[in-house]
Amino acid sequence: MPQIKTWKTRPAYFVMLEVLTKKGDLTDDELFGHLKSEFDDLGYKDFNDLLLKLEVSGKIRTSSMARGKRRIELVQQ
């Protein structure tokens, strides 16, 4: 019998904000690992799209640490 996919009750951007609230500042690889454990079908392109949307809306801030590494922090409001 094929596996039936169901809708997630929480959107990925909400889970991302929740993880940053609980864990604090993370690198992009660590945050992607947390999201990937909950959303199996999440790709790195989708992850970058989520980061871009949240950064443009002013919820998070990203800064470059080293080549290919980014630090993601939650903006305190």
C-alpha cells in the first residue's frame, strides 16, 4: 500500500522561527538539519526561499561567517 502524504499542521516558516526562538542563533546547516528532521521533502532551495522571505519581512537576520556558512539570528522586536 502506498504511503499517504498529509498536510503539515504548521508551516515550515513557523517551525523555523520556533527553532530559532528555542535554540538561539544557528548556522544555516544546523537550522536546515532541524527543519529536515520534520519536513522530509524540504530541499535546500526551499530552505533558502524561506530564509529570504523571513529576512525581507524583518523576522530574521543572516550574516556571512565563512565561505558558504551563514549565521541566522532572530530579530528581537
